[in-house]
Amino acid sequence: MTGTRRAPISLNVSQLTANLSIEYDDYYDDCIGDRSLVCSIYDFTIETVMMGLLCVLGFVGNSLSTVCLLRHQSKSATPFLLVSLQFADTLFLIAVVCLRVFPSIYENFPQMLPVSVGYLLPYVGKYGFPCAMIAETGMYN
């Protein structure tokens, strides 16, 4: 070995960690953005499409059952109890539409609903939830 020495490699650790943190932050932001999009699609699918479809089908089914039971002239209390159960169920379905479906539509597609819905949503949550609980109590009695 000859007497030549190499210059020591100087590492600027602060610059290296700054570059790594920038790359990590970019990766993390991309992941959060993707996760947010996936969560938004999932929330829209569950809360708007599926809940809305179930509420519409439930409303139609309750309406048809109510018409059939009211046309049936029975002397027993069974049709009356079933009709009162259907009214409580319909009230609950209306509360679900107001508390879950409309806010989800407004969150994902604010241009589809009037501007006034955005102002009414806090009041719907405040007063609609107790109505939903009353309807749910009526369904279980």
C-alpha cells in the first residue's frame, strides 16, 4: 500500500434526514389521499346507495302492507298492531333518510341538493335523532 490517503467522506446527516422525511411525507400524503378516496367511495356506497335503496324499498313495502291491512276488515287487534308497527317503521326510515342519506349526498355531491340543505343539516341532526329514537322505541313495543 502506498501512502495515498483518501479524503474522508463527509455525510451531512441533517440534509440526509431532511430528504428522507420529505420523501416519507410525500408517500404518507399519497397514502392518506388514496385512503380518503377509498373511504369516501365506501361511505357513499353504504350510506347513500344501499341505505337509500333499503329505505325506499322499506317505505314501499310498508305502504303496501298498510293498504292491504286497512282494506282487510278484521275484528281482531292484529291488523291494528301491525299498522301501528308499520307507521313507526316508516317514521324510522324517514329519520334514517334525513340523518344518513341526505348528509352523505350533501358531503359527496353538494351541487345536487339546494344550498338551504347545508343550513338545515345541523338542525336535522339535533331534532331528527330523538324522533328516530322514539320511532325505534315504538317498533320494539
